[in-house]
Amino acid sequence: MEAIKYNLSHVLNDSVLIDVIENSIVSVTDALGRIEYANDKFCEILECDANKLVGETHQLLKSPLYTGKIYRNLWRTIKMGNKWNGVLTDVSSTGKTFWLDTTIIPIKNEGEKGLKYLSIYKDVTKYHNENEKLSEGKSINESFLEAMPLNVFTITRHGKILNANKSFCNTEIKKLIGTYIYDYFIASSFEAFKNNIDKVYIDKATHQFELYDFDSNGKKIFFSVIVSPNYDKFGVIISSTIALREVTDFKGISDELVDSEAKFRSIYQSINVGIIVVADDKGNVTEWNKGAEAAFGYVEEEMIGRSLTVLMSKKYRNGNIKELLRAVNKIRNKQNVDIIEMCCLRKNGEHFPVEFALSNGSVGENVFYCAMMFDISNRKVLENKLKKKTEELELFLYRSAHDLKAPFSSAEGVLSLLKEEKNPDRILFLTDMLDTVIKNGKELSENLSQASSVTVKKKESKEIDFSKTVDNILELLSGTTKFDNIKFNIDVVDTYGHYSNQEMLNSILQNLIHNAVKYSREPRENETPFVNIKVKTSEKEAVIIIKDNGVGIYKNKMDKIFDLYYRANKYDVPGHGLGLYIVKNMVEDLKGVITVESSIKNGSVFKVVLPSVI
């Protein structure tokens, strides 16, 4: 100790503290980190004589100018006069690496008016090396588990994951725990998966089976699965262990075939025009494309594994199943299968017709059937509309010939009487009668002309002046019966302007206003017949409302008033049953909508909404 040019009592006067220091690994350095004192234990761990250490820079403390983060923090702490603690490492003179749990205490020497630093060390090399080995072992274990070809799970009877050996389906172990194994496979695998797990608990034996799934690219992948029971000390199965291994490469499927299947599946699922549904030989859905999703309202997850009967209307289910079975039998007998028409059911309960072709295929021993469907709702609407128009045309031709014959026959009879009549008063009476017959024939002729020209009018659009149009129609109708009894209330708000076919709009308004006049009631003491004409335009459409307080329409006749030649009041008011038929057809031709509300003796309200077409 005397050989060391340092008197520890200069710094520390407490003999007890000196005794502690003498039995520890200790060094003292000056303000620049140069060793002024090192005890024997310090010299032993550095494997160096103390005489060679004194005056040298302490490598454990390095230099106060050293830029390493740990040393910047160390020197900043002790220069502020604070104690620092941490683990430092160095290499002995023979090349051995050691680790010291270090406490550095700044000591102020009043005589020399400077700081010195007492360092007390504890050798933790052994513990550090053991921790390194544990860390390496853990890393090796984790690498081994990740490299294992098996995914191993501990699950409950209901498939809840209790533990796992590694991540699965891009999900970390801690996130897998608590979820259900079935959630990571397609729905069509659920039954087979669950049945095999149930067998383990029933048979108390290990089961092995295979299942398939699809990866994110649509590639079909196969798994070999082993399920084994786990018992408690009483022999009761408390859980089961599942080991899954992907065996796609062992299924004899070439890369080219797998790629082709992935491409097919990707294309198939993206098709959203045609409805494509694939089912197994039991009628359970195995494939479901975007077109099927759009048509039926079910997403793929809702339909895979479910029976095709879910898509069939209950009303027509028996007939639909018979048609399907007939088609399947034809396919099995290698006969041509006709196009099948069927009434289906959307998720929201709406019925709609489809037309589809059925084909089949097989993968190994599994047979599947593919139905390529088309929603024919629009076609059916057009067919029904065409059928109705054909019937109306036949009726129109028959009634036109009959109705036109009547005024001509009446006119001929009146003219014959006029030729032989000598009495002036009688001649005047017959002339008035002829005038009425001619007016009736003219009105019928105009109605027939309007009815026949609904679909051939040119759709030339121009801006409509509703105020002027209404005024012109009222002037045209001013000579009709009952017109002078009516109070007309006109409210036209044409802020935006409206574009439509002027001639067709004239016909719509004229017929509706004329009907309101024709079916008005006689004036009473406390009641005046009125017809309210209201028009309001917006940026996209025009709304026309014709309201009256006339005789009204019976509720049981409301659904027939727009039919060809139908008259709700056959005997009370003369007419031909063409007016509202013409209005309905012209409104539809202009892509509009007409509705009516009415009750007997309270009048009617006709509402027409027409889109603006430039």
C-alpha cells in the first residue's frame, strides 16, 4: 500500500469506511479520470500491477471527452457532484472481458480544492454471462418454434385457443389466445373441423384429418390436422391439442395448376355482372362471387356452407327443387340441360326472377355444381308491359272501330231526317242534335289521335312556360259543359325553369283539367265547385297538382282508372275512357310518375312529377 503514491486518509478519515473499501474492488481517480489509487482486488480483476495503473487513464471511466451516450451521462452526473450507478465493462491485460456493477461517488478535497472520484465495484461477470446464455437460449427456442413446420394449439372443446406455439395467419400468439380456431378457416371447413374435435372428446382418442383453405392471393392450401385429448389427474379431458401442418406441396399439385387456380379464383370472385354460385353435391354453397353478393344481398361469409334453399322463395321452393333435381339428373346422364327459370329470394325478403345454366365438375372424389345466373327482373317487367300493351292495342283497335261507327251512324240518321223535315223548329232541333253528334265524334277522334301517337311523338324538349300553358288550356276548355260553374285557383312557381315536350305536357294538363271540370258537382248554396292547379319547379323536376272537390272515385276502382277504355262513372258523365289512359302513358313516356288520391263526394287530387330533360 505504501508503494502506491497516494494516502487514502487524505480523502477518507473514517477507519470503518476504509475497512469496507479495503475488502471491495475500489479505485480512486482524479477529475480527469486518471487513477490515483487502486486496491489489490481491482488490480486482480484487471490482471495488472498497481504501479502500472497509477497515473493512467481509467479505461472503465474512459475520458470525459468520450462521446458514448452512457459515458456522457456518467460524467455529467458525477461532475454535478451526484452519485452514479451502472454496469460497465472492460478487458483485462490478458484479454478477458469482465462486467462490474459500478458506483461512483464524487469526493471534494478541501485542501486541494478539487474533486476526486471513488469507484466501488461488484464483479457481475458470472451473472451477465448466465443471462447472455439464457437470452441466446430463448432466441434459439423462438427461432426453433418459428422454423417448426407445425402450428400447435391448445384449445377447449368449443375451439377457443388457450395457447399456441407461434403466430398464425399473421396474428401474434398473444392475440391468438382467446379467439376461436374456426375463425381462421373458411366456413365450409367448419363442420368437418368441429366434428373431428368432438370425436376426440367422445372417443377419447387422437384423430387425424385434412382440410383446405385459401391464402390472401386466392391460392388453395391444404392442411394435415392431428387432434389429441389432454387429461387432468382424474382422467377427464380438459382440453385438446391441435397440430396443423400445411401439406399443399405433398398433394401432387403442380405450381402451374396452383397459379391457375389462384388466377381463376381471383377472376371469379371479382365478377360482379353475372351471378355465379357453386355448390357441393349436398346443395351447400362453396363459392360465392361479387355478382351473387350484389343480387342476393348476402356477403360471402354469410353464404359459404349454407344450403341453396336459403335463396329460394318459400312459395315456389318445391317447384324450384324439382327443377334443380331434374337438371342434376340430366347432367349425371350426360344429357343437355335447358336454361332454368326460378323465383329467388333476396336477403331483404324481396322476390325476383333469375335464369341460369347449370354445369358440374369434380376435384378428386368431390363433385360440385356451378350455376351461372342472370337477374331477369327488368326483362320480366318489359315482357309484362309488352303483353299489356299488346292487349291494349287489340282492345284499342276493336273499340276504335266500334266507337267511331256510332257517331257516323247517328249523323247519317239525323241527316236523313233533315232531308224530309219541313218544320223549321224541328229542323233547328235536328241541327242541334247533329252538332252534338259531331262534337262527340270530334272529341273521340282527338282522343284516339292522342292515344295512338303517345309512343311516336318526338321527344323534342324545350323550356316550358307553365303560366302560359295553363292559360291556353283554360281558354281551349272554356266552351265545355260546367266550365263556367268552376272557380279556378292557379298557383305557378316556376323559379328554375323546366324542360320537357310541350305537346305531351299540353295533353297531360288538358286531360286532367278537363276531367276535373267534367266530374265536378253542381254549385250549392254553401259550396262552389273549384279546381286548384298548382305547379312548382325545382332544379331537377316539376310537380303538378290538380285538385278538385268533385264527385270523387270509389276506392275499389282506383287501381283501374288508368286502364284503356275504363270509366269509373259510366252512367253519370259522358266519356270514352281514354283520357286517363293517355295521361298515364304520356307521363311514363316522359319518365315521370302520376299518383291519385280520392274519395266519394270529396273530390280528387292528381299529382304528376316530371323530370326536367334538356
